[in-house]
Amino acid sequence: MDSDRLITTGEVARAVGLSRQTIQRYQREGLLTPVFVTTGGHARWKLDEVIEQLRQLRPRAE
């Protein structure tokens, strides 16, 4: 997948192994931030950025 291409919430969910509803919930809760939201309210994402945001959510083992 082209890392500069904006993808849908469903594509993000499939790529990271989470449900579309989980990605949407994380967005609502401010845990994930899309690159762009269309006038119709649909989020568009960069996969590399989502992966980094998810990585930052994980607690680090000490």
C-alpha cells in the first residue's frame, strides 16, 4: 500500500487488525486523529500515521 495514499476507516481497520467500529471509537475519544475528514464526515487516514498513533497508545513494559 502506498504510504502517502489516504485510506478509509475500513481499510485502516483491516490493515491493523481492529474493527472499523474500534477505529471510529478511538477517533471519537481523541485517541486517533485522521489526516482529513470529508464534508460528509468520513475520515481519511495515512496508514503510517495510524500505526504510530496506535504504538503511542500502548503502555511500555518496564
